[in-house]
Amino acid sequence: MAADLFDRKPEAPGTVPEGTVVGVLTTQPLDRILDYRAPEGGCAPGDLVEVPLGPRKVPGVVWGAGQGDYPADKLRKIFRVLDAPPLGAELRAFITRAAAYTVTPLPAMLRLALRAPGLTDPPAMRKILRLGATVPARMTDTRARVLEVLEADPYRLFTLGELAAEAEVTASVVKGLVKAGAVIEEAAPRDLPYPTLDPSLPGLELTAAQADVAERMRAAQAAGGYGTTLLKGVTGSGKTEVYLEAVAQCLTSGRQALVLLPEIALTGAFLTRVEQRFGARPAEWHSGVTMTERRRCWKMVAEGGAQLVVGARSALFLPFRDLGLIVVDEEHDGSYKQEDGVLYNARDMAVLRAHFAHAQVVLASATPSLESWVNAETGKYRRETLSARPGAVQMPQMEAIDMRAEAMGAGQWISPSLAQAVEARLAEGEQALLFLNRRGFAPVTVCRACGNQVGCPNCDTRMVEHRFLKRLMCHQCGETIPMPEACPSCGVEGKMTAVGPGIERLAEEAAARFPDARRAVLSSDLYGSARALREAIAEIAAGEADIIIGTQLVAKGHNFPLLTLVGVIDADLGLQGSDLRAAERTFQLVRQVAGRAGRSERAGRALIQTHQPAHPVIQAILSGDEEGFWAAEARERQAAHMPPYTRLAGIILSGSDVSQVFDLGAALANARGPLDRIGAQLFGPAAAPIARIRGRHRVRLLVRAERTAPLQAALAQWVGQVSLRGDLRLAIDIDPQNFF
Ligand code: ADP
Ligand code: ZN
């Protein structure tokens, strides 16, 4: 078992004798580390402990030596050291730095690292379920689903409730199977090590170009120490295959590896791939994982019983025993930025953690973020490039469809040229993808009698029609209302009209245009569960659809072998608006989605509908001149004094009372001294572009500083001067990605 790899605790227990003053960080919202005396039997830095706080007992972590700022005779004793793996020095240092970088209170950062249920419970046995040998006499749909879930991954451990939930059946269905002997219930230790991965198993035979890159990455990994590699390669060029070589080297060295994926829907395929490569499945960490598995993952990562974790951004805060490699796949993806609670960018935090862990980072992407591209240009990151797909697989041929020259009917979004190309693919028995990055039926619902657009009652946004649900929905707060018959404003009936296309409307058009084709619509809100979405994706990959109609969900990493044509319905969509990253995002998204075409032997083609075929971004997409695009983008950012050449921080104020929010903004503007002292510029306060979300009014400020200025310290000092009364909230967003 992998647990044998590590038989030593990072710090021997009891190194601090009873009575010694130590600093304890709790998860309570206090802005300081508190002094306590070590308990009977002593304690060690990193130990999870329980301490008295006022009349309560709260959990905390021994953070280091005491501060000595509290009268010695009043110091209280730690109640007890909890029976859980300690947080190592590396993780504690990372949490401290991450908190400082994101201007987040330490306790909030610590909470990210302790986000596993029942951590402090004593080890125990519990009932788990696994597949039995008997086939039940009576088979029903629900019974079959339970067995399928168990067969899908024999290593996963389920409790009764978890198995029922995963299979979407009632507990009595599972109990029936237990009675029939088809499912076996047995007692097991709660936290078992994961099955051992074997890095010496052979991978695919690499092409010369792949082997070259893999060799250097293996060497860097074997050398130990920190380093970041930007692994850039067109979609399908074998980036995953190559970084699995770095993972293999990491595991061979006896260290642990973490692979971050931007989307839970991608984990299924990835786990299978790891199993093919290393003979077993790795640990999983994301919101779709059961509580039992989360706890197991946390503990095993700490104890060395997990060699590889595949997860979402929050996996960065797991207590790895000896982390040697972090892969950030699709590193440009916007979902790496956590946009609520603690605001952090997992890509940047991965690099930070790797510094402390003396680990390697691999940032993989076909279309890296401008930040990473610049870091590679300046030599901060190594750069590796895979410029071709292996074997006979060609990059898709890219062409624009000039929409000004197409004969379009009202309410039509598929041009005659695109329709013709789709027909041609269908005739060959191949798949076509129609891509539109807009959920719902139509972005705007307007009354033709009075011109009213239906808005959200809680937010300053328009409601989006979801015809599938027969409701209007707010994409900010999730509020829905039934589709109104009469205009909510003027009361006239039968005049509510959908304006503009959404994915559901496009699906309707495709149904009318290609009535004989089998269609699959891929949009995050059309699937009730992660499992349903996974199944839909697997069905498409198996060829059970002819036309795929999808949002950006399909742009991310899926492999559809029969797909040979991608039609981008509106390439201009992302170019509107004044967002700093509009060009970069459009370029990434359209190149990514186009890359879905022709991933096996059949050649692929991407057709891009645009009203501005001469636009520089569209031209860069078509020509594939990526270096040219990034160089031009970088020059523009530099000329405009924008990131990554300067540093931004967004300040978002919100509250239910609009004047209080604006008063707070004015108070901050008046107290800008600390910003002036580091030569930073302050923009705002101004009403946010979305001035109200969930009934809270919003005001934004933006700070811009030179890269070398001590921005975080100045921000902390600056905002520390104001107090937040009532329900006012202040959030600091370092390196903001969104400005709404
Ligand atoms: P990327 O991560 O760059 O999109 P992948 O590593 O997923 O690329 O590879 C794309 C497809 O090509 C996968 O199905 C993979 O198994 C296959 N592939 C990659 N390299 C090779 C190779 N050297 N020999 C055979 N197949 C390969
Ligand atoms: Zn809303």
C-alpha cells in the first residue's frame, strides 16, 4: 500500500513540553493568533487542537511559538490534541502567504485547509457497500442503476445513503439488493489508503516531439526543487500524455502529485486515463465527491495513503505530506478563479504552494493566459511546446463565414453556408457541433406593446428565458419566475417576445433545419446531476448524436472522435464590451472549441460566423498566429499600463442600504493616504456595472499599482481605516478577472 511510502510524521509529536506558550490559529473570525499553554503530554507545531475561547471549545491549529502579548498568568491551556494528521510547516507557510497575497484574514484561509467533514472524529469502523456475486432474480431500472454505480469504480467506498444518492434511488432499493445478495454490506475502517499507482507501467509510445518534452519534464521533476513549466500545445497534441510522464516521475521519486481540472465533468474521463496509465484510480477531490470520500482523501493525503489527487481548485489546500508536482490543466480557464468567499486564483496559488513545497508546476493549455505567456517570455517559467497532433491527425481548417453576405431570416442563427457544411458532414455519418456561449432560450424578453424588458426583482439584470423550464431565470441570483403571459409592466397579453439567441433556441432551429439528425444539447443547466451530464458526454463520444449543440461546456477538453465540424454561431459575442480580457477570452474560447474538431483520423473543419471578419482577433483565430496574437495583446496591455505589467485590485462594496454603500465608498476615497504612499492610482467609487445583486447594492473601486509596489500591505492599511456597520460588506479582489 502507498501508506508504506511514508512512515514518519513530519514533526514528531510532543516536541513542545506541557506548559510552553504556543500560538494557536483558530477558524474563528478573529484577526489574530492567540496564545495558549501546551497541554498535558505536550504538542507540536501543526497539531490540530481544541482550545477554550470564552465559554466555548473551538478547533484550531498550533501555528508556532506564542506571541507573548498576553499576561502569562491569564493564559489558558489547550484542551487536547485532536486525533488527526497535523498541518505541516509547508502548508502553514503557504496559508500564511496566500492570506497575505489575497488580503484575506488568516482564519478564513485556514478554513479552506480544514474543509473536510469529521476531521476530529476518532478513527472508527462504518458500514460500507460493495458489489456482491449474486445477480438479483428481479432486475429493475433502479436496481440496475445501483449496480452500475458500484461496477463503475470498485475502489470507491459508499455508505448506504451515499450509494442511494449517487444512483438516484431510495435507500430501500439498495436494502433490497443487500437482501438479495447482489450488494454486500460490511464493516470497514473509515479511511482506507487508495490503491497503489504503478508509475513503472508503460505509457503510450510517444512521438519524437512528445518524448523530447517529456524527457525534459521528467528531468526537472527528478532534480527536485521548485520550477514552473508552461506546457503549450494545440488541442489533441498529447499534453495530457506528456504531463502524465512528469506525474510518473514524481510518483517514482516517492512524492505526491496533484492534477487540477477546470471542470468536474472532465474528471470521469481523466480517472479512466490514469487507471490505464498507472493501473489504478487516484483520489478525487471536488464538490461532487461524497463526504466519506472527502474525509478519506484529506486524511490519506496527509498520511501518505494517496499518491495522486485529481481535483478542483480547492484541492490546493489539502495537507499533502510531500507534494512534488502540481498540474494545472487548461490553465487559462476562468473557473480557476474563485469568485466568492475567499477570492483567489488557483493557478497563481499553485505556483505559490509549489515554492513552499519545493515542487514542480505544469501549466498546460492550448491557449495560455496572457499572464503565463508573459512569464514564459521573460524566463520566469520554462516553456515547452507541442505543435502537432500525433500521427495523421491534422489541426482543423479554420474559415470565417461573413454574416453580412448571408441571407438570414428573422429568428435564424444558422447561416446557409454553415447549414450546408453540416448537411455534408451528416451525410458522411460524422458529427457536427454548433457552439453558442449563451445558456437559456433567449437573452432578452421584451414586450412588443410597451418595450419593457423583464428584469430580475433582486438584481439589476435582465431575466433570461429558459423554455425548457418554462420560466425566466436570473443568471446572477438564480431567481426564476413563470414565463409571463401578460407584460408585467403594461399588462398587455400575448406580446412578450424572445430577442436574440440562446442555446435552447439554437437547438430548436437545428431541429427544424435537420429534422432527421439526432441532437444532443450540452448546457450546464439542462442536467440535474453531474452523473447525468457525464452520461450525456459519454453517449456523444460513443456516436449517439449527430449534432451537438453546446455552450462553453463543450469547449473544455472533451474528446469526441467522430466530430469533424465545429460551427461557431457568434464569434463576435465576446468582442463586445470593454472588458480588459475580451480579446484574450474570445481568442481562447473559439480556438478551444474549434480544437474539438478532427481529433481522430478524419480531418476537422471549423466555421466561424462573424460580422467582422477583418477584426484583428478574428484574423488571429483564423490564421492560427498565436505568437503574433499574444505579442500584440501584450504590447497593448503594456501601453495601457494594465496587467500583467501592472497590478490591479478590485474593491467591491455591498449592502442593502444604497446610501450607506456609497458613503463607505466616499470614506475609502477620502482615506486613500496609504495608496498614495505607494504611488497607486484609485479609480471610483462608482456604481458597479451590475448595481444590485440579490437585493444588495454594489459599488466598486479599482486600485492600480506598479508590480514592485507593496500593494497588499497598503490595501490592508487602507481598508483597515473604515469600519463596516450593519450589513455592509467589503471584498478585495487581487488580480480581478471580472469587473461586473
Ligand atoms: P491534449 O491533452 O493536448 O488535448 P491528449 O494527451 O489528450 O492531448 O491526446 C489526445 C489524444 O491523442 C488522446 O486520445 C491520446 O490518447 C492520443 N495520443 C496522444 N499522444 C499519442 C501517442 N503518442 N500515440 C498515440 N496516441 C496518442
Ligand atoms: Zn437576480
